[in-house]
Amino acid sequence: MKYKQKDIVEINFLLPNFKFKPHLAVIVSNNELNEKEDFFYLVLISSKDYFSEYSYPLSDEMITCKLTKKSYIKCHILTFDKENGVIRKAGKMIEPYFSEMVNKIITSIF
């Protein structure tokens, strides 16, 4: 598969208001699952800080790309997509921040 866990990609994200909008997202599912299922799970990146208790703030040292606005991973807003749904790859999330974000997703949802 062309895209891997930790990649930051742009997709047409289905938002909670049931409208699609291009957004950056982080691929969170592992590469083995991505290959077997032929799709991957992603978590939304947004410049909006609503529901801050479910947000993971991003900074430049956490990722390999530059964001134009202060951004947050919305740990309670996930989706899935296929390779052909990716508009572009923007960068990658770096450890240990990726693992911290995964833990935040788990505590936010479960």
C-alpha cells in the first residue's frame, strides 16, 4: 500500500455535520490491517479547538510538514478511506507523539 501508518494525508473528510470537506488526517491503523482490508483508518486534523478535552494539539516538532494554522488532532473524529481517496500526502507524524495521540484517541472514545 502506498500510504502507511503515521502518514498525514489530505482526504475529503466526512464531518459531523454530514458534509464532506478536504482536511488533513493522520492514518492510525497499522500497516498489516491496511494491506488486508485495502483501506485505512484516519483521525481528523482541524484548526478548530472545540471539545478541547478530545483534542491533541499539534506543533511543528511533532510532524514532518508545516501547517499554516494552529492545529489539533480531533481524537473523537475518525473515518476510513481507501488509497484512491487520498488527495495528497502532506507529511508524517513522528514518535513519541504518534503513540501519545493514539493513547488520547483510546481515552477519548473508550
